[in-house]
Amino acid sequence: MAEHSVLLPPPNKASPLSSLRPFTQRTRLLLLTPTTLRPQLPFLSPGTQSFPTQGGQLRLTRLLTTERKRYFKEQAWLTGKYTFFSFSCIFLFSLLSYGVKNEILERKYPSPSEWRMKTRALWRQGHHEEAPAPDGSKMIDWAKLSGNWITILRRLEDLEHEGKGLVEQEEGSVLIPGLGRAGYNIEAKDYEWKDGYFKVIMGCAKCAEHLDGMVVDTTRHWVLDPAHVVGPSNPHPKPLPPFSKRIEPPLEENCEPAFEPPEAFYMRVLTSKGFTTRQRVDAALAYADWLDFKGLHDTAEEMYKWSLDIAVSALPDPSSLFKKDSLVINTEAKTVSENVLRVVTQTATHYAQKGDTSTSLPIYLSVLRARRSAPVVLVNDESENKEPSPYSSVGAFLKQPSYPPPPPSYDTPITRNPSDPCEEATLMTFIGEILFSMSSSSSRQREVGLGWTRKAVEAAETSLREQSLPDASKKKCIECVEVGLKNWGDDTQTIGSGRWKSEQINIERKIQTFYREKYQQSMVATGPQNIIEKLII
């Protein structure tokens, strides 16, 4: 029997265990990679060198595996979560900084509680932008500030919202030529609203003074000098500043006045009902000073007379206040108020600036005599002597800051207040300067004028060394010392004789000491607290 040969398959060199693939574990075999352990069908896996196409599109479906899908989902979720948390932190930090900023400004510039939130925010922003820097390096954008104040004014005069209670005056419904409508009757409003309304109007007037003569390009909202405007009235315009070379100069037909005239706001205060005598006097004196600046001295003198009529109208017996046909205060006058003295002093300054020193000198002397003859009143403020406890400090921080209380009416007879000692020193400086300017080159009156100036500087320096003075009084004393030292030095240089050399050296030493102390005070003023406020604001 012939033996038949059996054809057997080739032996498998690989171990049976090595060819098995455990599906209970995740291995790289889940990815479609070429391997010799398992046959790869062409319709299940793309080639490694070339990408097969189907219908003109790459077939990459199997490249996005289950693990990669899970990985991409996790990364997308983490990205969205961290992005949401980051933007939430940024938003909350911005909201916190805005709240801290407004809290600091609210304590620095309290706003009337009756106003709405937006109006109060504009109020704080306006005061912050207008406040000068301690070193004098801040440039105020008056165009931007004017828009801020006028927005508040329009909101306050909105009769349907924040202007509820304002009454249009019957006699004020007539338009004043060149000044617009008269003011409202605000007697129904409380003190906070009236005082804030007054300060907003005066802020608008101050911006109007700085923007007087300026124009605004309505197409670009750009405030500039009319000398740069191209038009028939200005055939040869000035070139624009170097930083605006690529900007075309504005056309005259696109320009209009940048702001209302200052007198429109001053007359709004003077024609309104409900303001105090002090507020109306402030508006009248500011308007008169503006007219003096513009060279309208006759009109300014009429405004000074109007301000005097306002101040005198609050006194019981104004007939015996002045000497006949003059502003010299009588010695026997007993009803002299602070408003009257302020108006008379400003009027005397007006005469001195015009060169009429023979009229202004007796007025200054009568005002100084009236102040020195006034009774002294000592004000004991027990709240300043008490040391605040930690609990009261925390409570004051959590409590909303209150609006400043109303000041005195200044319609009562004057008293000498030790907390404001530079009034007499200021008058003595004016008197000394007038006496020196009226004297001839060989007159002894020059020495008398220098003596008045020297006493004024010494009195102001003595007051400045007192630690109990408020900040406003200290600032006033510093200005008084500055002016007095400057006048004293200029007068001694004008004389120029040998006997005044030692006094001139003394003046130079005083000036150096004064500015050194002023620099130290300014460095103390810019302490850590103010630095933190600057960083936040």
C-alpha cells in the first residue's frame, strides 16, 4: 500500500499567545496602524503613505477615534470653564474697582442724596477732573468737563424727573436778550439740591470762561481755536499743531461756538429765586471779575454795584453803613456783614486795577478797621478733640457719607474767627502795595508801604505755624505769604539803596525757608493713602 503524502500548512513561528489580542485592555491596536499580526483590509484602513479618496474627498473618518473624541471633549470643556471663570473674575474685579473708586470720590466730593445714581456719578467725575494736581502738572480738558457739567444741568432741570418742584417764574418767562431764559424758582427744593444746583451752574460758567472764543467742529466734535478754521472770514488760517498733520483743517460751515457764554450761567443764578445771599453775591462777583478780564470795566463796575445791592438787601439798616457817595465804611456802623465786606474789598481791588488808588486805599483801610473792631468769637469744636474709637471708624466707613452742612448765612454782623486769620494780612498786603506805588522815589511813604507788607508777611507766617488751622485756611495763608514775600522782594529791589541790602538778604532767606517748608508739606500730602487713591482712580 502506497503511502500518500499529506500537505500540511506552514508552521507558525509566532507564539499563539503573542498573536492573541486582549480586548479587555486598551492597546495601541485600537488605532489602525499597519501590523503583521493582523491582516489590514484596504477598505477599513487608509494607507500610511497616501490618503485614499472617495468621491473627491479625503476619507479621514477613522482618524478620530473614541479616545481622541473623549480627549477633545474634555479639553473643550476645560477651555470653556477656565474662559468663563477668567472673564467672570475680570468683570467682578472691574466692578469692585469701580465701586471702590466711586466710594473714595463720594467721600471726597459728597453728592446730594436726592439725585439719581447717574447724576451723582457725573458729579463725582466732574469734581475729580476739575481738581488740580498737588504738583500742578494736571491739564484739565475743559471741553470734556463742560459736557459733563452741562449734562448734569440738563438732568437737574428736567421737570419730569430730577427737576420736579421747579417753577418757571412768571416775570422770568421773557427771554433776556443774548442771555436766554431767566432762572427757575427753586424755593421748594431742600438745601442739598439747591447747593448742588448752584455748584453745577458755577462749574458750567467756569468752563464757559475757558472755552470763550473757541469753536467746535460738528463733524468730528473737535474743539479748537477759530484761527485754524478755513472759511471766508479767515482766508489765511493758521496751520494745525504738529501732532495733527494728517488731519484736514475744519471748514467754517461745519463749526459753531464750543459753549454758551459765561453770562448765561451767571444770570441764571442772579435771576433765580431760592438761592442764598452768599450764592448770589458769589455769582455777581465772578461775573464782574470776568468782565474786568474782558476789559469791560464800566460794565464790571455796574455789576459790582449790583452785588453790593444784593449784600446790603439782607441787612436791617443799610442807610448808615457807608459814608456819603463812597464805599468807605462808617466807624459807627454796627451791622456790617461778611457779604458786604467781601463785595467792598473786591470793588476796591477793581479800582486799584484800574489805577484809581486814591479811591481804593480808603476803602481798604475802612474794611481793615471794621475787621479789627469786630468782636472775637472762640469756637470750641469738641468733636475735633475727641479721639475716634475703632468702632466709630468702622461705622463711618460703612455708613454713607453725608452732604456738608449749610454754611453761615454771612448776613449777620461780622466776628473775628481765629480759624481764618489771613483776612487782615491780605488787606495789609494790598495797603502796603498801594502806599508804595503812590509814593515818589524820595518819599518816606515807601518805607511805610514796606512796613505794611512786612507786618502782613509776619502775621501770615504766624498763622501758618498753627497746627489747628483747617486745610482751606492753610492754603489761604500760603498764598498770602507768597504774595507778600514777592511784593516785599520787588519793592526792596526797586529801592536798590545800600541800606536795604541786609533786608533783601533776609527776604531771600525767608523765601527759601518758605518754599522748603511748602515742598515738605507737599511731600507729606502725597502719602501712601493718596498714592493708593491715585492708583485706583
